[in-house]
Amino acid sequence: MADGTRTLLVGDGPLADGLHDGLLDRGHLVAQVVPVRTDDGTDVGTGIGTGIGLIGRPELVVHVPTVPARAVALIDQSTQQWVEACEAPMAEAFAVVRACRAYLSDRARLVWVVPTVAMGGAAGFVGFAAAAEGIRALAKSTARQWGPDGLTTAVLAVAPELVLPAESGAGALVPTLAGPALGRSGDAFGDIAPLLDLLADPSARFMTGTTLVADGGVWMAP
Amino acid sequence: MVLVTGGASGLGLGMATAMAAHGAAVVLACRRPEIGEPAAAVLREAGHDVRCVRCDVTSADDIGASVEATVAAHGRLDCMVHNAIAPTGGPTRIQDVSQDHWDAMVATTIRATFDGARAAHPHLRDSGGSMILMTSAAGMEGSTQLPVYAMVKAAQRTLAKGLAAEWGADSIRVNCIAPVADTAAMQRAYMENPDLRERLLERTPLGRIGNPLDDVGPVAVFLASDMARFITGQTLCVDGGGFLGL
């Protein structure tokens, strides 16, 4: 649908890699930027500059926030663990928006891919879930501020299993009386990348600031 | 026994006063005792059990000391209200947000909640108590003018849900209040954003801005009380119906 779309993908790990492959498969021109963690935080600006140098002004920017390595109860966390789980992903998202702003093409879209625990919270991932909800608010605020310039945003909320470490028991993080309506949690390549493609398409241009839930039918609120 | 951060004025003092009026012993944790001490003295003169402790919520040590002072005074902690927040400042473009503003917003909200939760948890577990966090409609609908404020308030809301999930087994409840009320901070916001009050009133079915003591205070009392014993992880919007998106 969006053949040749210039896409800047910020993030690493299995989900980001699957999205990268899925977008390539759908004809996107993709530059993947891996955030660099430093003692002072996360540096995305340098990588974003390099990525834009490779593909030109992006029409689609996708950010997959960095995820904590494992589940830890809040009261057992060190301050450093808290920062890595909560404050760093929020700062990373904010840095992505700011670093991209000057280079976005007309009618570009920014999309964040977060787990549905953003909306419902999660034991063991209290900080990261909170960060993800903060990022959803960033998507809304960015949509409101930059909408008059023709820029749009969205959030894709996906099954926790696609985002959080496999050993965390992520599938149990969204309390539900039933499993996914579609019987599976989805995969980045075949289920989520096509939605990014859809969001990049001009036909979706009147949708901004919103969250699309793509978890196979677990989270159905409101 | 209740601890209220940012308790010297505005929403914090309104909630603290309402709780004191319902018989709670209250500690006002505030960065500026020169404001908090007189506020506590007024409440004591009215017959309430209220004291003030100095607490800069950007300091984990200060938060821990405030919790311990509260427990030392009355032997328990039934409710911690984290209300303090750095000044939000005026309308800000995302690309113009300063590092200082970001740091202050994060430090006084989500980091202070983290530090406060760790300090309060053993005492709230002992009492079967609760924690109340302050959020905002801005966190649910985004904000054109205060993007960082919207982010941290959104984070606070999901933080409450996650803590509710982790602490339920300890019989600790965690809830949020999303208020709109006339406070000194709100007056400053009106000055920096002249049409804010009118815009708020236009979208508020009850046609007025709330009062910290009479409108928000009772909701804090309710959430802290046994009447709300089966409510956790929730957000109560106390804004005259201004935000109907939940």
C-alpha cells in the first residue's frame, strides 16, 4: 500500500527486528536506529541523523521503546532499575520526537508500539507500563501540537508477549477471563507491520493521536 | 494517620483539611515549612491533629524521613497522598522543552511516587492502608500546551494501576484523583495562559471550577476510608464533569 515509504524505525530487540523485516517486505525503505545507552541517558539523536541521511526525510517514524530486562516488584527495585524501567523509556520517546521534528516530511506520521499494559498497568512492570502510558500521552500531545502542521501520530498497543521478556510471563499481565479472541497474540512481521503500513498510508490521515489495539482481541475497553 | 506531600497549600491543604475534619491525624509534608507550619497551626487551632514536616520530594531521604516521622508520631500510616509537583510553567512547544523542566516534572511525580511507595509500603501493609496519587485529564487526553505534564500525569495513572496489582495481596489500595480546582498554582496557570479558565468553564457541565477543600477534599477522604475498601487502581475525575472520556 505504501510502496517506497521512507520509514525510520527506532528500537532494537525481537519486536523491532520483526517490524523491520515486515516493513521491508511491504516495500518500505527502512533505516533502523538502535538507541545508544550512555551514563547520561539514551542517545538517539546521532542515530536518527544517520538514518535520515540514508533514507531522506522520513514519512513514517516508528519507535519501539526500550524494555526492562526482567520483571521486578517495585519495592524490590533499585533507583537505577526504576530509571531504566520507567524514566528512560519516556525520555527516549521524547528524544525521538524532538530529534525527528526538523526532518519530518510533510504529512509524516509518528507511531509508538507499546504493550497493552500501558492502559491496565502490570505487576512486575509497574514502571515500564507507566512509561508506556506516558508515551501514549506524548502521542496525543504531539498530535495536538503538530496537527496544524500536517503531522500525525498514533500508538499501536500490542500483546505484552510481543514486547516484554519471554521469561516474564507476559501473557498473564493482562487479566482476562478468556484468551485472545483470535486465539493467538500475533507476530510483528505478519500482524503488526501491516498496521504500520496502514497508518503510513494517506488514506489514514484523518486519524491522529489515537491508540489502535492489536492484541488479537484481549483488551477491548472501552 | 495521613501523610500529604505538597500539603502546605492548594489541593494538598484542601485534602489534608478535609481529612483532619474527618478525624484523621495529618502530616503536611512540604518543601517550605515557612508556609506549612502556619497552615498546620491554623488547623491545630481549629482542634485538629496536624503537624508539618519539611520534605523536598525530589529527595528520597526527605520522603523516607517524612514517612518515618509520621509513623513515629502516631505509630502507623493509613494513607499517603502524593500531591506535590514542580511548577508546570507556561505553554511549551515540545521542541522547546528544557532539560530542567523535564527533570523537575519527572523528579516530583513518578520518581517521588517510586520513592514514596518504597518508603510507605511496609507501613501501609501493616495498616491495610492506601495510597492516593494525583493525575489529570491532561494525562488522558494529552495537552497542547503542557506536553511533559501530560506525560507524567498519564504515567502516574498507570503507576497506580500497577501498584494496585502488586499490592492487592497486602490489602493496600492505590487510586488516583484527577481534579480541577482553583488553587494558587491554577491562578499562575491562568496568568500564563489567559484563556485557560474560560476554556475549562466552557467544557464543565457543572459550570464552575472546583474548590480544593469542599470538592476535592471529600473525595480524598472517601478513597482513604473504609467505604472505598473494594476500590483500587481507579481514577476518580473530580472536575465538575469537565473530562468525560473515561
